[in-house]
Amino acid sequence: MKISALRYHEHGNPSDVLRLDNLELANPGPGEALVALRAAVLHPSDLGLVGGTYGNLRTLPAVAGREGVGEVLAVGPGVKRLALGDRVRLPEEIVLADACLADADSLEKAPADLPLDQAAMAFLNPPTAYRLLQDFGELQPGDWIIQNAANSAVGQCVIGLAKHRGLHTINLARDVAKWTDPLKAMGADAVLADGDDFFKVVDEITGGQKASLGLNSVGGDSVIKMIRSMAESGVVVTFGGMVGDKVRFPTRNLIFDDIVLRGFWMDRWSRQADASARGFMQHAVNDLIRQGVFNMSVSEHFALKDGIAAFEAAQSGGRDGKVIVTGDFSL
Ligand SMILES: NC(=O)c1ccc[n+]([C@@H]2O[C@H](COP(=O)([O-])OP(=O)(O)OC[C@H]3O[C@@H](n4cnc5c(N)ncnc54)[C@H](OP(=O)(O)O)[C@@H]3O)[C@@H](O)[C@H]2O)c1
């Protein structure tokens, strides 16, 4: 059968290096399943993979995309655990293609009752938020978290989960006028402009308590001011670098306040965790999506044939939420 796949043959700017290639796909062989793309989400890391700056680069040519869900359209001889119509997570290395062949035993089932967009985004950002609140000290109800890029998908999940657990959040955004009401509706306690000297009002907001946990995915001045907002022995976790510079820190806060700087990478956690820990977490995450605790906003949908435009939209700042790429391939 003929399919299209959004691929890059060299690293570079997505508009320059991405192209829709026509490929031939065989029928599923023994133990294989044919899975059609239904919805995929674009992340900053997708841009890093195409651009050649991400942690784990792929062998070229590579299919773009990292995260999405598909529908099982056919199974090969001997496949028992999947049925036609099942929703599954797409293999991470073959997301933005009409369809792919995969080893049926390695495909992860995805719950059919979750809204399609949220199901497509369930495997990377919500687990990241989950781990960020789980693995960096014992947070107690009433504790404060401060985070930048608070309107990002991870940021929105942090807000929802923190509220759910009785934790308070101070949220930094570039466009504070646009995001104050939506983030407060999700459970944010305070929303402040990242460009301002927000550390000056943290005492007032927290009643002198300051933040126990800082979540930095921006870098630059933002994380320096974040470190100045921390309680004694508070932990600042860097898990992204949207500004693209080195993390710098104010020396006096390290010395006098014993602030701890940590890092986090979901891929590394997933590689090191065993199957039961990964399964337990994904089950918990799916339940939190079901309850609406995780509910990430979406800005635009693009069909796979418009995948390059989707990448251009994902590259632009000031989005209303995530860019989703959809597929409608059938046999
Ligand atoms: N370490 C890990 O395992 C891991 C896992 C998942 C995500 N991440 C990281 O977490 C961050 C958020 O990811 P996401 O998928 O949730 O993002 P997203 O929903 O695509 O949103 C991107 C966010 O980055 C902000 N941003 C973009 N350029 C910026 C700049 N130059 N300065 C300051 N802010 C900027 C955007 O602000 P505007 O809305 O104002 O443009 C927006 O808040 C990214 O850095 C990503 O790489 C890391």
C-alpha cells in the first residue's frame, strides 16, 4: 500500500528539511500490526530532533514526530492482544506517517475513552509534570511551587496536579495579560510576568514561606530570579531551556540559602524505570486526564499533508496551546 510520511533527510530548519515522502508499506507480517495515525502533538523536542540539537538523534532519513496515537487497521498472523479499531500509542520513531507497521507486542494500548487530543498528548508532558512533583522532595499540602513557561503543556499539568494535591503555585508567563485568567481557571494561585522582578513579591504572595520547588524550562534571567524566590534548601529543577543559554545562578543564594539545583529528563527516567513503574505512572496519568486534572490546551489542528505548516505553527511563540497533526488513512 502507498502511504505518505513527513521525513527529514538532513538536520535543519523544519521548513527547509521536512518533506512529505511517498513510501510503500507491506501488509502486516506475523506478529505485526498496521497502525494508522489519528492524532499527534508537536513539542519543542520535535523541533530539536529535526534541527539536530536534541539529546537522542535518529538515523537519517527519519520520520518526524515523537508522540501520538493511532488506530489498529490490520494485524498479521498470530496477533492476539490487539483487535481492529484499538487505540495505541504510535511507536516514538514513526509518528508523522499515514500508517506504520509495528511489532504488536511492543505497542502500548491507549485508553479509548480519553478525548483524542488529550490521548495523543498523554505520554510525555503529563508524566513529566507527574515526576516533577513526585521525585524532588516530599511536598506537603500548603507548600509553594514556582514555575516559568507556566502556560506550556507541562506548566498547565503542573498547575492542575498541584491544585489536586493541595499545593500552591506561582506561575510565570511571558504574556501575563493573556494567561492570567486561563491559568487561574486551571487552579493557579498567582500568575506573574516573567520579565518583571517577580522575586520581590514572592514573600507577600506566600506569606513569607517562599517556594520549596522551582521548575525551570526557560533559563536566562528567569531562573536567576526563580532561585531568588526559593525557601532555604529549596530545589530548582531544570528540565528545559527555551532561551537556549547556560543556566546561571546567583552565588549568594547557593551559599546562604543552600538552594539545590537539579535536572530532569523524562527519556532518562523512562529508560531507567521498570515496566511496572512506567505502567503504574501511565495508569495514574490517564486517570488524571479522565478527571480533568490534566487538560492541556490546543491551538490548532493540521492534517498530515500540511505537516510543514504544522511545524511552522509549533515554532511560533505566543500559541494558545499545542499544535496537533491528524491522520485519516484507511484501507
Ligand atoms: N526534560 C524533559 O524530560 C522534558 C519533558 C517535556 C517537556 N520538556 C520541556 O518543557 C518545556 C515545555 O514543554 P511543552 O511541550 O510543555 O511546551 P509548549 O506547550 O510547546 O510551550 C512552550 C512554552 O515555552 C515558552 N517559550 C518559548 N520560547 C520561549 C523563550 N524564548 N523564552 C521564554 N519562554 C519561551 C512558551 O511561551 P509563549 O507562550 O509565551 O510563547 C510556552 O510557554 C520545554 O522546554 C520542553 O523542552 C522537558
